[in-house]
Amino acid sequence: MASLAPALELAAKAKTPFPGASAEYDQARQALLAQEIELRRQMTQLVEQRRALPDGPVIAKDYRFKDPNGAEVGLAGLFGDKDTLVTYFWMYGPQRERPCPMCTNLLGAVNGNAADIKQRVALKILGRSPVERQNAFAQERGWRDLDFVQTVGDDYARDLGLINDDGTENPALVVFKRDGGTVRLFWSSEMTREMADPGQDPRDAPDIASLWSVLDLTPDGRGTDWYPKLSY
């Protein structure tokens, strides 16, 4: 593998796009750019490390789901013609009048890329509410490219620890791979609330929610007391 140029050396090639910047701004921005380059490299290394994970456990339990057509299928039936299945369990159980705003915000962004994602992998949104109820909300939001699936019974949600003692739910991002006739876990989000740093909401790294990625570019950042809503 070719050696990489030092990040500071690459950052020195940048030029502030507008005139009039102070020397202090240029120096601080160059130092920040070097850190951004290092982060990009670390993210690339992280992706390669994820792809190199050994085979995960076989999913032996016969979890059942109702697919977008209302047919009952097992986990393998959600793959279609793909060998990889990306699933997101969203907080829209039958006890909720309306779905979780944070899940809704995330899925709105995913919907915008879903047609492209599904060229490469299977993508299914799992929920405890009937498919018809999930689809009705999707139509309200104008989502056209997400495939909603109902979990039959609560085995899947309970085994993954997604139902709390008070009946509330937690989300889950899980990726499965098909190995012949066998379904294995490839990767799941495992940064739990207990792993959050002080003063921060629990989140993954990188954060796949585009809302927060955009706000992180702004002077005030994502803040500590603002969250998306279903309507404004």
C-alpha cells in the first residue's frame, strides 16, 4: 500500500474560497482541515475493518414477518434476490399513536436514497404495527421507496432488547448476510445509551442521520435541547 502524504501537507494546498480571511482564520481552518483528512482516513480504515469481520452467528430462530404484500415470510424471505439485507426497526408499535419523530426523520432521509440502496442490497423497515398502518404513515409523508415489514409476534423485538419494561421501544439497525441457505448476522449497531459520552445523546459513529451531519457543519452545531418533530 502506498504511503499517504501527511495530512498537514495536504491541508496546506487548500485556499479559503472568499477573500479577506484573517491569518488567524486561515491557520485555524488549515489545522481543522488536517484533522478532517485524518478523520476521513480513519473512517476508511473503519469501513475496511467492518468488511473484514469474521462470519457472524447463524440466525437459527425462525423469526416471522409480514412483507409489504402481506405474505408471512421468514428472515430469509426478506432478502429477495440480494445476499445482503439492511434492516431498521423503527419505533412505531401498536401502542404509539404516531411514530417516533427521530425515526421518522431518519427514514425520510433514507427514503430519498432507498431506490439507489436497493440496487445493491435489500432494504426493509421493520415495525410492530401492521404493514397497512406503516404504509399509511409513509403515504402521509410522501415516502415512495421504503418497504415496510411487520414483525409477527414480539420475539424479534424482545430478543434484540427493543421493548422496554414500560412497553416503549428502541430502534435497531441490523445488517444480515445470506451464506447459501443460511442467514448470518453481519453487523448491528451496538452503541447503547450506556456508551454515550457525558452531555451527548447516544449515537453511532459515523452518524448516518443526515440531519445531524448537516447541523454539525454549522456554528451552533446540533445543540443539546432541540429534536425534530413530526410537524412544525
